[in-house]
Amino acid sequence: MVLSWRSPSARLVDVALFVAVTAVLSVVVSADQAGARSPDALAYLWAVGLGALMLIRRTMPRLVLAVTTLGFVAYYVAGYPAIGVAVPISAALFSAAEAGHGRAALATGAAVLVGSTVFRLASGQSASFVLGYELASHAALITAVIALGYSVRTRRNLQRRTEQVVRLVTRQTAMDAAARRSEVSPRRM
């Protein structure tokens, strides 16, 4: 079943994503990380704002990707605890790839991954942890969500084309049957 972008099921999925992204980011923001600015109301507002972008991800995927990236950078610039890159932007990367903006998703994912890694190292996080453990897992997650978005798009396109072929074959079969009936009918007269 293909969800229409305006269907109640699609809206329910987007609301669920809003809640999930907000909740996960709020938990990540709450993590006690020494040496950084303590999370305050603005940090949680940031989490809600990035979550709220999921409500418009279907209609404006590039805008969601851009605003998510800017929000992510603004969070770091504000001095909040450095967090992994994959959590805040995964849903935006998926949405962009799902909407057919795979190159934008790949470029943004790579740029944010590099920027986040540099920022985290500069903020004093352990190089062995950031480079040895988290870099690989974040790169894998970013790649996976982009691939999943592309896969969902491809599956939906294939399903649409299959339905179109079925309609055309059904129509052609009916036309062939009508032609055979019309060929048989004049001979009886």
C-alpha cells in the first residue's frame, strides 16, 4: 500500500516521527557530558524544533534537510554538549532520499559527519572514541537511512508502475475481447 502524502496514515507516521525525534533528541541533550554548557530550555526547544520539522518532511524535504543541518550547527555553536551527528539528521536524510534528493542527502550527510567529527575532537572528546567507534557507526547509520529512503522511493515507484501496467493490460484485454466479439457478431448475421 502506498501512502498518499495527505492520507491520515501518512500524517500519523509524521506525528509519530515528530514525537520520536523530539524524545530521542531530548534524551541525548539530557546526557550528562562534562565540560559543556548544561542543557537548558533552549536546548529542549531545539529538540522540539527539529522534531517538528518531521511534520513537513513530505512536502518540503530539502528545506527540512537544510533547516535540520542549520539547527544542528546552531546547537553546537551555542556551546551545548557535542552529540553524535546521526541522531539529529537521520530522519531528514531519509526524507530527502525518499523524496528523490539522494545527492543532496549524501552531500549533507558527509558534510555534517565531517563537521561534527572535527567539532567533537576540538571540544576535547576522546579521539579513539570519536574516530575509532562513533565515526564508523555514524557513517553506517547515515548511509543506511539514505539507502532506506532511496529503497522506499524505488519500491513505491515500482509499485506505481506495476499498477499502471496492470491497468493497461486489463484495458487491452477488454479491448481485445470486444474486438473478438465484434468479429464474431457480423458472421452470425
